[in-house]
Amino acid sequence: METDEREFFREATLRICGSLDVETFLYESFKYIRQFIPADSIFLTHYCAERGEHVALAQASAEGASLLHLAIPVPPDIRSFVMRPDRVALVVERAETHPTARPWISKGLLEKDSSLLVLRLIVDGDIVGGVTFISKVSAAFNEEHAHLSSLLREPFAIALSNSLRYQELLELKELLAEDNRFLHSELRHKTGEEIIGADFGLRGVMEMVRQVAPLSSPVLLWGETGTGKEVIAGAIHNLSGRREGPFITVNCGAIPENLVDSELFGHEKGAFTGALARKRGRFERANGGTIFLDEVGELQPEVQVRLLRVLQEKEIERVGGTESIKVDIRVIAATHRNLKAMIREGTFREDLYFRLNVFPIEIPPLRERKGDISSLVHYFMQKKAREMGRKDMPVLAPGALERLMSYSWPGNVRELENMVERSLILSGGKPIAFEDIQAPMNQSAAMGVLHIPHLAPGDTLALDAVVSRHIRKVLETANGRVGGKGGAADLLQVNPSTLRKRMRKLGIPFGRKKAEL
Ligand SMILES: Nc1ncnc2c1ncn2[C@@H]1O[C@H](COP(=O)(O)OP(=O)(O)OP(=O)(O)O)[C@@H](O)[C@H]1O
Ligand SMILES: [Mg+2]
């Protein structure tokens, strides 16, 4: 069959230059070209003259394409041969007989008896790479095939250099984004967030922070949502010898499950589809500084194992990498969940818990340090007014503070901060009254949580009995959980340890004891 060369060139070029994605253009063009050239697969390589190696970027066959990023050294004695730009297409009848093919055979990419058709890609007189057609049978290619393939030399050369540039761009973009994130966190910590209540409601917490900050021991912060765990983690970093190093935050619950490994530990180029460039993970970026593992209770068991390894060995391995990288980091973890209960349920590893829980700090909820509310409100009013560019400083309306003090703040400091911001926007310059705060009596009813039962005649009125009955009812509502958000202590607005003490005294079983009953 006579091939219409112009048609062949046009159709093949459209496919070769149809995408920047190496896998896509190699597969699409191969599907077309194999109607004319009897190949079973095709490889695209980039030639790196400085290192004297080919890098096999991708391969395609009738089944599909895959990225490889595999370095194949060119033995020094044949480099000058590889560099010869005179012959455009080279036909090799049996791979084994050709010196440049031997490293491919030893890497398992080629069978000894395969035949090859190699197209050298040249840009501005330099070899930039090659396209290799492979047939499983010997002597599959003839001069006609060599001629046809040579028509595609330029389109392939253009596609290769475009996709290399594109990858370079992606790498630079990732580096820039990384720098940006780093500078942002630097800025945040240089400007230093003020800790309100440091000498008052958070005094005990700050004492512990000062004790532990200079050491490199792990710290586990426990506190309800919005209590200021991240603020305290930042304070530990700023008061430590690592303050000049990075402070890297990882929100363990916010990273998609399939990306956790590569986010934390990084990946090598080509480690998986889409890993176009090498990426440093958060642990590597935190080197010399602090890593803050927020919501550590959300980590999947497999990731918990790998985290444990990092804590023990102080080294990481990138996904798809083989070398271990030493890291010098301080780990601060935080959770609002009851990790001990999670250990009992089998969702959190006990050995990891012991590694993280070297120095636990519990941050009390705002309702247990209501004395801080006044200074927090004033601090947030000034901060928000400044951010909004207000010239006049807002003031509180009479009775506003009392209203704030009588509320239970389930969302803690964050809720207060948001409430201040919202009220400031709505106040229109008038004194702020915080009128939208729910009255304390309606609060629990509005939350749909508790209904205190009316007493029936003859019911015992002994205080302990009433309290005990009430706690049991609340416990039922909380599905038997004492601590954590939505747990009995949370609903009753008391400290979990206070509640447990009370329950022990009243003989109400909980936790393991309850399970045994
Ligand atoms: N003591 C404090 N002084 C000043 N601002 C505070 C204080 N505590 C918390 N904040 C502010 O309240 C907000 C919530 O704090 P942070 O993010 O540290 O809480 P968190 O415990 O990490 O919450 P979550 O569990 O939801 O992640 C932040 O904007 C923080 O700046
Ligand atoms: Mg947080």
C-alpha cells in the first residue's frame, strides 16, 4: 500500500502536538502511527548530555501509556555515537547486537530479540532525545519505515521540548507556591499573635508552654474547637530555639486520603500518575523548625504507622523514593478528640499516642475562663476595626458584657471572634450590644439537647439521686461518651475530668467499666 506522506505527516503531527501531557500525546500518536509502522510499543526519551544518560520519560503501547522517568546510563565509550546527529533514523534488527540497546535490556525494558527503530530528536543541532519504536520480533522494520518515521522528527522534537519546558514550569510553580506558603507562615509568626489571657485564664497553660518550649520534646495540645490550639502551638515555636526555622501546619483532617502520604513525606518525580515534578513534603519543609499536626486524631491508621516511624527514626522517605532523608523537627500535635477513647475503639495507635503525649497541655474552654472574655472582646474589637479600616474605635453598649458572660461559647474563642466581627459589621458605628446572643436559659433547648423532666409525685428529691438520673440521661443522649465534642461533659458544660469524678462517686459506670457491664 502506498502511503500518502503528506496525509501521514499531517495526521501524526496533529496527534503529537495535540497535548502537553506526554502520556496523552505519545499514546494518541502511537495509535495512529502503528497503522504504518509495525511497532508493539514506543518510548520517548530525553537525552541529558551532562549526565550522559537517557531518561525514559514515557512509553505507550496499544493498551495505553505510562510515565517512567527512568534514567538509563549511556556507557562512555558509545556516547560520541549517540551524539552523532547525522543519521536521523536507525534500524536495529536485533536489540542484543547494538551497544546503545544493552542498558535497556539489562533494565528489563527490551527483549534481546526485539527489533528497534530509533529516531533521534535534534533541536538547534543538539540531540535532545529520541523516539524508539519497538517490535517484539526481529527485523520488523525496513528502510521505508525508517523514512516514514523520519518525517516525524521535528514534530516529536517540538513536542518533547514543549513538554520538558512545561514540566519545568510546573516545578517552578510548585517551588514558588512553597516559598509563598513559607513566607506567609513566617510573616504570621514574626508579627506574633498576641495571646490574650496569658496571665489570667491561660496562666497555667502558659507556664507549661514556657517550660516545654526550649526543649525539642513533642507536645500534645488538647482542647475543644476554637480554644486556641494553633495559637498556643505558635507560641511554643516562637519561644523555642527553633523560632528562626519554619513553622509548618498540617491539618490532618483536611488533606484528601490519597494525598496524605505525598503531602506529608513528599514524592519523587513520576512516583504516581500526576507526580510530574519532585515535591518536598511538609516534614521536609519543617526541617530545622516545628511541624504542627492539627487534628491528629483524623489520621488514617496506615498514616499513623508512618508517622510513628518518623518520630522514632527522625527520617523520612519520599513516596517513590529510595533514600532516607534525615529531618530535625519538633512535633506539636493537637486534637479535640479523646485519643484514649479512640485507642480503646482501635482507631488510634497506642504506641503513637505515647510518642505524641510526652508533654500534654489541656487548653480550657472559654466557659471555664470567663474572666478572659472582656479582654478578648476588646482585643478583637480593635483588631477587626483596624482590619476594616475604621477610624473610630467601637464601644460596647451597656449590658453587652453581661450578655457575653452568660453565654456558654460552644465554639470558644473563634466563636467570640466571629461574633465580634459580625456585630461590628452590623453595628453601623453604634455601640455594640451583641443582641443576637441567645439567652442562656433558652440555649440548651435551642440546641435541641436537653429537656429536664418534670418530677412525678413520689419521685425522690435527694440531690444525688436527681443528679445521677440527670447524668445518666445526658449520657444516653451522648451515646455513652463522656469527653469530646457532643460528649456528656460538653452537653453539661463541665470539665470531663470533673464529670468523671462525679460519676465515679455516684457509681455511674463509664468507658471500659461500662462496656464490661
Ligand atoms: N488567647 C487568645 N488570644 C487571642 N486570640 C486567640 C486566642 N485564642 C484563640 N484566638 C483566636 O481564635 C481563633 C481560633 O484559635 P485557633 O485556631 O488557635 O483554635 P483551635 O483550637 O486551633 O481551633 P480548631 O480546633 O477549630 O482548629 C483564631 O483566630 C485565634 O487567633
Ligand atoms: Mg486549629
